Amino acid sequence: MSLQNSLKRMTAPQIAARKGGEPIVSLTAYHAHTAALVDPHVDFLLVGDSLGMVMHGYSSTVPVPLDLMIMHGAAVVRGSTQALVVVDMPFGSYEESPQIAFRNAVRVMKETGCGAIKMEGGAHMAPTIDYLTKRGIPVMAHIGLTPQSVNMMGGFKTQGREKKDWARLEGDAQAVANAGAFAVVLEGMAELLAARITKMIAIPTIGIGASVDCDGQILVLEDMLGLSPRVPKFVKEFGNLGQAIENSVKAYASEVKSRQFPAREHVYAMKKGEGLEEAPQKKAVPRAKK
Ligand code: KIV
């Protein structure tokens, strides 16, 4: 990635400046080719640690290693040119101390070329957000349902549906904003509370399973494309790629079996002058039906 390329991209301050303005559009991306397809239509691409579940078959994001995030982050940067790329800090790579978080975030920034990192956690992560942002690392915060804490929450539980929890969650939002986060993801949060927090804090809120009143929205790409086996309530499927893939694979298998594929246009003829220019035409030989 050239420096010029990185300077043409959307930046964290530009995202922050969208508070209360045109809604911020974002999606996850894990590889170069999907990043290239999504890039022209979004303000930022999130290389979420959800890739552990979506791409690698883990049952939570807890096992995801830092090196895996770096590998996918670099691929998404290579595949995109205009969106800000935000890379998730995985579980265990930032909670211990601001210094360890800084060291690992520096690796992510240097080795992927991304423009910002994201970390889960509210008030208790504020000192770390302050430490990183004062040292040149733009931080997107993430509060509400924080999937890395699945073992503490006892499952993926929607937050803020009881009023008694509002003060704590509002405190989290205020703390990460005051600490210097340029935006905050509100995940799996009661709609009324997400709307209240959006009014209350000075940085953009990015909703997922939150509220249409958030300053922006994010979804996991595979969920909204209809590629995921389980569709949470907050996901709208804007496509049905799962079905399209299945149909294409079935058609391929059938053409391989009936020798319709590869056809003449998919094979290489001999060079002229070899006396063998006319590559023998393979006849499609349908297999006898069982
Ligand atoms: O990991 C992820 O994809 C995320 C989004 C769901 C916000 O954190």
C-alpha cells in the first residue's frame, strides 16, 4: 500500500465529523475480493473478529489470535482504496494494560496499513483509549453486547432492556467518548437506549441491532448477503447468495459429470504450425442414469 493510497482514504476524523449528519455506512470485510466489491459503497470497512465465527468455524470470537486479524486486515487494505479500514483487536490483545494494547495496536497498524482499530469495552477501557489516541492510534469503541465477554454474559445477550442497566451503559458511552474514541459501535442494545445515547454523546454511534437513530449502521457482510446459517433478528438479508452458490455448485457438478464442462472455449488449442491445431472436440457423453 502506498502512502498516497492511504491519504486518499476516508479518515477517522472524517467519520467523527459525520456526527448528526448523513448516516455512516459500514460493513465487515475479511478478504481482498469482497473488500473490493464493498469499498465503493461504504464509509468504513470493519475487519471484525466475527471472522473467527464466520470464516473459521469458531463458536465465539474468544479464540481469535492477533496474527489472524493482521492477515485478514492486510488483505482488506490491499483490496480496497477509498474506505477507512478498521481492524478489531482480538480478545486478550489489549485488556491487560494500555502499554500492551499500544504495542499490539502498533503491530496491527504497521502490518495491515489500516487507519484505525476497534476494541470492546466501556468505562473500564477508557484509560486505554486515552493512552492510544494520545499516541496516534484512532480508536473505535464498542459497547452494549460485547461478544468477547460471552463467557461473562452467559450468552450473546441484548443489553439495556431493563432501565436499571441504563446508567451503566450511558456511563460507558460517555467514558469512551471523553477518552477520545472517534466513534462507538452500539451492539445488541435496546432501541430506546441506543437513541438516547446517540443524542447524549458527541461522537458518532454505529448501530448493529440497536436503532435507526444511530449515526450509522454496520452489519456482517455474510449475514446481509444471505450466506449465514443463522440469521439474528437484527439482520435484514439484502441478498440470497447462499441459494445462488448452491445452484451454481449443483450446475457445475452436473456439467462435470456429463462432460459438458470444460467446453471448447475453456480449453487450449495447440499453436499453429504444430500440425495439431484441431484439438479433438470432446463430445458430451451424458452418464447413464441410475
Ligand atoms: O466483529 C465484528 O464483526 C463486529 C461487528 C459486529 C460490529 O464487531
